[in-house]
Amino acid sequence: MNTVFLTIVFLPLLGALIAGLAGTAVFRYAGSAPPAVEHADDGEGHHHAHDGPRWPMLLTTGLLIVIAVLSWYAFFDVAAGHTYRVVVAEWLRSGRLVAPWALRIDMLSAVMLVVVTTVSAVVHVYSLGYMSHDPHQPRFFAYLSFFTFAMLMLVTSDNLLQMFFGWEGVGLASYLLIGFWYTRPAANAAAIKAFVVNRVGDFGFALGIFATFAVFGSIEFTAIFEAAPAMAGKTFPFLGGEHDILTTICLLLFMGAMGKSAQFLLHTWLPDAMEGPTPVSALIHAATMVTAGVFLVARFSPFYELAPAAQNVVILIGAITAFFAATVGLVQRDIKRVIAYSTCSQLGYMFVAMGVGAYGVGMFHLFTHAFFKALLFLGAGSVIHAMSDEQDMFRMGGLFPYLKKTWFFMLVGTLALTGFPFTAGYFSKDAIIEAAFAAHSQPGMFAFWMLVIAALFTSFYSWRLMFLTFHGKSRVSRETLARVHDSPPVMILPLYVLAAGALFAGVLFAGKFIGASEAVFWGKAIYRGPHNEILHLMHETPAWAKYAATVMMAAGFATAWLFYIASPAIPEKLAEIFRPLYLFLYNKWYFDELYERIFVRPAFWLGRLLWKGGDGKVIDGFGPNGVAARVLDVTAWASRLQTGYLNHYAFAMLLGLAALVTYLMMMGG
């Protein structure tokens, strides 16, 4: 099995190197280098003038299919009770700091292996059709494979340094993929925004790593998890107060999770990341990278179980995120942004589960969410592809007769997302709401109501998307409608795989993830303290709380049908009546504008001050334009005395002699 795990982790890196180096080199050698500037009006950036070589995309896709199959094989092997630790090499040794490069394979990492490789393989296959006419295919598929490698490094890490390597690797890959169409200013701005906002969270994560090593003298998971109980309740002095050590470490680590998983306050990068190609949205911002924060909290369950204050923070941030993102999704016009805010909201659900100690429930929703959210993104990609890169839902409508297959897959994804009975989301999302209620705490009850309201909003905006896109009166021009057709088979086939997961993953795996055999399934991968009885308390949840999410799902559907099918004039009237509220939600609670005033403008002001004032006036004024310039002036003036004429020099000597004699006479007098 060691060879299997090494193959799973390193094959994507091999594919990325071959496609990225050899693929682009062959392309240049062939004399068909892509143009430096793409058409500005291409919408999603499609360019049809030059086709790159196809072998890099076929190679990387083939490798991803292989490791996806191997990951499922490994998943069932680990589910049978086996765990592995595969040492690759000794990575770092500096004094007490020892960090081997090792793969930690338990049930937690096995679940993530399946999620990452399956979605990545599906996205690779889908991209064969979606990116078929893009001139930068080798670069695109190299970035995709590199992202997969970095994500696999993260989820198989055996120590914090290795996890941080994968963490930063997926951050780099997301920057490259979001800004893939680098000639578009909006894509560049979105990539920079994602990179900078994530650096804020990563700073906290790095501090958490430093603090862990300072406290435990190690960053290896096995060692620090075994030593954690001995640190429970211990404090350290800081700024005149005593602070709990484990709570501080957990909050610092959670700061990193907030950035990577786009939680409230550090969420602003995720919707803008939709500037990348649609397959990128499905891979990075729906199923894998953004779930890294959830995985981090689950991995550190031995810490969080001993830090209840940190758990309460996780609950509150998750609940606020779920509610906030759902409210913004209610009024968005861009089809991809609606799904992006849905992702943000669902991540909030997962963190609530982690906060109340239902780690397996949160991981179950991560697992099922990967299928139906990737399905929705790729389905939206098929709509955008058919609509000649149009993304505004208010310029669609009535597309069902033309996109029946895409409609079916979007319907399946919508049913699963909204929690329709017996779909994947029904089992996992509803279980999180039950867990929040069963926590029997003030943060838990706050989260319960936030999640129930978010379930109502989720159902509304999901069905709003379906009705505006596929039903009702067509708002598509005749020219565009004449070209609308379902995507080619290479783009449709992956959707069948995701649709199967969205429909049946809940039924097939609920018993193992959160059922009676849950403890056996997770083994030692997830730790729950003796006080943690959340799974038992979930069985005692009253019926009204259990079915609250289902009722909200039905209410959201009914409201969306009333607004966009029965009486389409209602939304416009409500938007006029509640204009300030509508603008507040449409402008995403004005967080971008707020951050612009608080952080961006002062940063630019400080930059200009240091540039114009510090660098220009002080450094340049005192240096090159000051002392150095005066030295040049003096030397230039002195050089004019050197005429080269003997009579000038003789006259100067006489003047000097006369001055010397005069001085001596005066001094003598």
C-alpha cells in the first residue's frame, strides 16, 4: 500500500511538470506560440484562433483518473481498519525542530483523498471540452495538476510544516488559476485579492505553528496530540493578563482556516475568484481548497476538544458566515456568484459542526457537498458555454428546451443543496442543524436558528437560479438562442458521476460517517473527549427541530416559484419598496467598500507617502539629489580651474604666494 499512496500523491506533480515544461516548450518550438493579448470581449476569455497541443491535457487527465481510482481503493482499505505512515524522506532537522516528510493515512485523510482526486479527475475531463480552444491548454492543465498535488500534500501531512507547505501550495495554485487569463484586469485583480486575503489568515496559521513548537517542542501530529491533555487549562502571561495556551493556539490555527475557507470577515476573495475559468471554480472554490480549513479543525480535534472557548468562536463564525452568505446570494445576478456564495454559506455549516464537536458530521457534509457543488458549478459552466459566455441570469430564461441534459444535472444539484429528502444534502446538512440544536448551549442555539434561516434562503436562491435560467419567459436574443445547445459528451459525462454522488452519497455513507458505526469508521483520526456526547444527544432532538430544514426547503421553493414563475413582477416591486435593504444585500453588506476605506486606501496613502516623501524627498533629496549632486557641482566647478595653460597656473601660484606673504606679515604684526 505504501507504493499506492506515493503514486497517488506524486503522479499529479509528475503530470504538472511534464505538461508545464515540455508541453509549453513544444508549443513554442512548433512556432505557434499563443498571442500575448486575448480578445477583450471574450467574456470568459475563450480564444479560438490557436489550439495548443492536446497531449498535455490528455496526459494529466489520464493520470488524475488513475489516482482517483487508487484513492477509492485506498479509502475502502482504510475503512476496513488499516492506517499507514509512509516516510518519504527526512525533510528538516534544526536543533529540536525535526520535520520528516511523511504521509499520514487514516480515515480523515482517506476521505479527503477521495474528495480531492475524484473532483479533480472529473474537472480534468470536463476541461477537455471546456478549454478545447484555449491557446494555453498545457499551462492550464499543469496548474490544475499542481493544485491537486499541493492539496494532496496538505491532507496527507504528518506535521504542521508539511501541512503549511501544502497550504501555501494551494494558495499559489489558486492565484495562478484565478488569474489564468492574465490579460484581463478583472482576473488579475481577483487573483491578487485572493492571495492577499489568504495571507492574512496564513499569518495567524504561521503564528499557531510557532506557538505549537514553543509549547510542545514538536510539530509532529502524533507527539503534540499525545501531549495536549497535559496542557489543558494551563495559561501564559501576555499584556498583563493570563491566557489559555490551547485556546490561543486553536484560535491562531482557526485564523488560517477562516482565510482558506472564506469565513466571515475573510470571505471577500471567494466571490471574486469566479473570474477564473469555470472548471477552476468547481475544483478550487467548491470542493477542495476551501474545505482545507474544515479539514484543519477536524485534524486538530484533540486540541479543540480541550479548548471550549475556541470551539464557541468556531460556532459563531460558522453560523454568521452561513447566514451572511445566504442573504447575499438572494439577490445576485451572476449565476456563478450565486453558487459561490452558496459555497461560502455551506462552509459555515461545516464549521458549526466542528464547533459543536460533531466532527464526523462536518466531514460528511464536506464529502457530500463536493459532489453537488461541483455539479452545480460545472452545470453553470455548460450554461455559460451555451450562452456564449453570458453569466447574467436576467439575460437568460426559457432555456429548458435547449439544455435538457444541463437542466437535469442542475436540478439534481439543486435538490441536493437544498436538502430534498434522501439526496446527499438531506442527510449531511440536516444532521448539522440537528447537531447545533443538540449542543444545548447558547452558541449552539444561535447557530441552529442561523442555519435554519440560511436553509430557507438557500432553497430560495437555488430555485431562483433554476427558474431564471431555465424557465419562464426567455430574455435571450434570437442570435444567441440560435446557437444554444447542450455541451459535448466530454463535458456531460463527468456530470453523470457527480450527479450519482449528489443523489446517493448520503444514502450509501451516512451510516458509516455519522451512524452507529461512526466511531469504528473514524478510528483515532477524530478525537472526541469523554464529555462530548453530541452524537447521542442528536438522537434526542425533537421532531420539530429535525424537520425544520425540510420545511424551510419547501417554503423556499414555494416562494421562488411565486416570485419568478407565478408573479414575476413581485421581486421588482419588493426591490423598489425595500431599496436600501436590496442594495445592502446586492453590494454584499458593503464589505468591499468598507475594507477599501479601512485598509486599501490607507495602504495606498502610506505607500505614496513613503514613495514620494520618504524615498523621493528624503532619500533621493538627501542622497542622489542632495549630497551627491552638490559633490558633482563642486567637482564640476573645480574642474574648470584646470585649463591646461602654464600662464594660468603661474598666475595662480603668484596669487597664492602673495596671499601667504600677506598672512605671515599680518600674523607677525
